[in-house]
Amino acid sequence: MFTIDDLADRLGGYLPPDEIQQVKRAFYYAEQAHDGQRRRSGEPYVTHPLAVANILANMHMDHQSLMAAMLHDVIEDTGVSKKALEAQFGKPVAELVDGVSKLTQITFEDKAVAQAENFQKMVLAMSRDIRVIIVKLADRLHNMRTLGALRPDKKRRIARETLEIYARIAGRLGINTIRIELEDLSFQAIHPMRSERIKRAVAKARGHRRSAMREIQSSLQKSLDDDALNGTVIGRQKHLLSIYKKMRDQRKPFAEIMDVFGFRIITEDVASCYRILGVVHNLYKPVPGRFKDYIAIPKANGYQSLHTTLFGSRGMPIEVQIRTREMEAMANNGIAAHWLYKAGQTSHPIAEGSHARARAWVKGLLEMQRHAGDSLEFIEHVKNDLFPDDIYVFTPKGDIMELPQGATVIDFAYTVHTDIGNNCIACRIDRHLAPLSTRLESGQTLEIITAPGARPNLAWLNFVTTAKARSAIRHALKHQQQTEAVMLGRRLLNKALAPFDTSLEELDESVLKRAFKQLDVSSEESLLESLGLGNRMTHVVARRLVDAAHGDNYEQQNAGEGSRAVVISGSEGMVISFARCCHPLPGDPVVGHLSVGKGLVVHRAECKNVTDKNDPDKLFTLEWSDTIDEDFPVALRIEIESRRGLVAELAGLVTDADANIERIGIEERDAHLSTVNLTLSVKGRVHLARIIKRIRNLPSVSKITRLAN
């Protein structure tokens, strides 16, 4: 069995004796704290933290990370507090342990909420110290290696969580050794039979391929030696989940997947990488369109390499990756390479760059967390953000921006900065104007055009793909709705206060505070927002404010003033909407119905769907503003003789009258008559009357009706 002395011997290769001693002290402390506790497999519990520390030792992590690995379950599973750990081992170690620990002191309604809240807590800890996630990944890796003792349903649940979140995070941070093992272990837990069959098939195929692999490897190595290039050729093995995904997604049989031979060439410097690329392209013909230069444009996790696919002997495809030794260490250890180089007391630009990118990613997670409505929404954003397959586009200054496959102009705008996304109105792709919904391709140059008063559009949520854009749009729309609700609430409350010969602005602050306490609201803004959204009754709030100012017996001064109409302009935003049942137009007599959570819904006065007609607090008299310059939908039914060219003739008449057809439908009543259902965009009643007059002049039209309800 692996012991603390075995670990200490391994640590001697890169840590000084005093730091190794601190790691051992943390182990003995954890051993005492977990005394009597056992894992499901029956082993003493302390074997788990020791194994986690060993995984981190493979990555050459620093002594504080190793100490945190030893102690990572102490707060969660024993009576030891964070304060006690801080006193014993210092603040950095205590913070790391607390960041990895679950929220055990809070009871959640279900496992999904608990998972989301725990992940959110970990992200906040990651923002202070990125090592938290590396310790957590090592913890999860050992748990996945020892899933055998758990029930099948619990195995599958943990494996899915690992696949959806932790394996992707490992990939995002470039720690591919951990990512690959987490993916394969998850695959084995979720699909044990498929995993076993693929594993046996791979072992069998590997035996048959051995001679072909050796032949290709020796020819590649000979070409390098002939050109005096220092490089080592290594055969590359596919992992189980990768094979399964290709078989499933590309609908290919196992034999076709295994027909592709993979090799990695490790060399000394970047210049040699490109020279080796020339040699292998000279040896075997390259497949067009299958070359990728991740050295010039690294992936977001810091991964760098040249990728090319070749036609080998007998037409077999050969995938070759060419990279330096530092790039190889980076590809395997990702962000952990930052500590690997630190342990050797040297800094390396690749590792430093990876660390900076990881911190930028965590900063982006924090911004998402602030914008998300709750922890479940946040974790959904994170899952979306962790999807691979990236494209690379350029800013006008030539900076490279990385985006997921399928990203749009709006995603790019929010990636640059949240304010640019919020104020975006148009864009140029390669100097040509393009729609905001355009899906981007690698190599394009984008210029975003903004306007100071512009705001996000609800329709953007239908096509954005990045989590940052989605959460920022939702946050901005929510803030926009709150602002508009406050403005509407102020107008409605002042209307209700008018019969008492007062207004909100005239009331003293002491009066408002007294009324807020009685109404159980924290501020004027929250009260006005709830009024604007229809969650409170305005006459009740008005009466409470008046009573607080003048006493309970204060009477209305001028009842006539209370009947003044609320003026609407058609552009109030999200808290004033127009009913689809009756399609009100400027010029129609209209009323406003206050609907809970929606705000004010405008109906035609005669609309049958307006309920509470005798409730003065839910129904408001409205007037149209004189300065409306918007289009409104209206529905018409036209009874007309059936004939060829009918739709074209109607469309021409409507266009000539400066209106647009939004929807058209034709129902045949008999061999001679048809009913045309038409939805138009018009300026108001006068504009509509002009259109109806033109249509009525058609000799084949027998009847036109404006639809309502």
C-alpha cells in the first residue's frame, strides 16, 4: 500500500526538506482527524487524501496544494473548523481546503440545487486561488478511480457530473492527462458494456497494427535523422470515449476509426517544429484542409502544437502532432505547468500565459455568476461555456479572439466587453455590413458599431451561443424591465394620488419611510417596481401614503382629477404591452389592464377580454400621445372572389399605402369565394382606414372586417 514515506521520497525530487515536512505534518493531522472513518471499500479514509496528494505530486504541485489535498475533507467530514486549520497550517492552506469543501451546513431542496450551490462556492474560491480547482480535479479523479464500491445509480450520477463539468474544466485548463482519464472512467461507469467491448477491440486491433505502426514510425524517424533534425517520434493512442464519440457522431464502424494512425513528434524549439512539418509533408502527401497551426494561434487553455493529416502508405490516414518539449508538458499538465516551472525556480512564457488565461476565464465565470438569477442558471451557463471546438476571429487592431463553434456577432461583442454587447447596433465583417445574427468563421475580422442609448434585444437570446452573452443579455433585460416598471409605477401612483391633491414628489421623506414600513417595502424604487409590474394595488398604496401624511380621516379633494388618463406613446418598453386579442391602434379608445408580473396591457375599450371592468385599481383610462411614430399590428378578414393573382394584387395595394403584410392566410369557402386573413403593420386608425378604402375599391371584395377577440 502507498504510504506517506513513499510520497515523501517522490517529493524529494522537487521540494525542499522543510516543505516536505509540512506535507507530512498535514498528513498526520488528517490521519488523526479521520481516525475511525472508513471508505465504502473498507480502507481507512486517510488513504483517499494521500492518493489525491500523490496525483498532485505527479504534476509537481507546490507544498500548500499537497497539504490542502491531505486536509481537503477535514472541514466537511470531521469536527475541525476552518479557524483551527488556519491556526495550524496558515491562511492559504485553510482557504484552499474551504474552497474544496462542500456546503454541508445548509440543507438544499434537491441534489441539483446542492450541486449548483457547491460549484458556485468553489468558483468564488477559485477567483481567489486557482489551485482550488486543481485540488478538486485530483480529488474527483481518485473518487472516479474508486467508484466500484458504490451503487450503479450513484455511479452513473457522479460519472455524468464528472463528464459534464469536471472533465470539461480539466480540458479548459489544459490538464489533458486528468481530462482523458476522467472521460474514460465516466464512460466506463455510464456505459460499462460498451466501454468493455471497445477496450477489448482496441487491444485486439493494437496487436494487428503493431507492425504497420513500427513501419510508419521508423520512416518518420529516418526522415528526421536524414535532415539532421532533433525530434522523437511517439505513437499516439486514442482513448475510449474519443473512439465511442467518433463512432456515434460520424456513424463510422470501429475498423474505420482505428485505421487512422496517430503520432506525436517532440522537438527542441519552435523553428524545428516548422522544419519537421516540411519534412513529413515531403515524406507523405498532406490531406487538404486538415492542417492546424495552434503554435501561432494557441487554444484558450494554452495548448500549442502543429496538427496535420497525411496520406500514408497504402492510403492509410496518419495524424501527426508536432510540438516542443515545453508544449508537450503544457498539453499534459496545462495550468499545473505554472507550478511545475515554479518548482524549478524558472518561469516559462507558455506556463505563465496559460496561468493568465485561466485567471481570465475564472474572471469571466465570476461575471456570469453575478448576472445569473440563481445557482442553477449559473451552472447551466458554465456547462454551455465548457463546450469545445473553437473558432478564431480578429478585432480591427489584429487581436485574436477565441469563440465557440457557431458563435455569432453578438457573442463576439460580449466577449470583447459587456458594454459593447449591450450597446451593439450593427457590425462589419471583413469591412462589409452584416446582420448581428451572422454565424462567424475562423479568420474573419469584425468591427462592432455601437450607439450610447442602444439596449439588448430579447430576440438575441434565440441565436447567441456563449454563456457570457446569454447571461449578460438576461441581466440587462431584467434591469431594463425594472427601470421601466419603476417609471410606470410612478405614473400610476401619481394618478391615484391626484384625487387627494398631492403627488409622490410632494410627500415628505419621513412620511414615505413610515408608509414603507407599513407596506413592508425597503425603498421607494422597490415599491414603484411592484406597482408597475401589477403586484400591488395602486389605490391601496396611495391611501396608505395619504394616511401616513394627513391621518386616517383625510378625504379626496377633487375626485375629477383622478379620472385623468395615463398617456402612452407606444414605445414604453417591456412593462407596457399591447393585447394580441384586439390589436389596439392609435386613435382607438383604449384602457389599460394591470396584470400581475406583466405590467400594463393595453386593450381596445370594447374588448371582451378585459375583466375587472369595475375595479378602478386594475383598469386605467389611457390616451394616445400625439407624437407616436411606430407601426402596430392589426388583423383584417376580407371576403373576396377567388381568382388568379389575388394575393399579388392585395400585396401591391398594401405596399402602395406604406404598410407591411406580416401574415396572410387564405381559406376557400366554395368554388367562387375565399376568405383572406391579413395581419398588417399600420401607423394608426387613419392609416388603416386609408388601406381599407383601397381594398374595398377592388370589384371582387364583398366584405372587410377588422378582427377583435
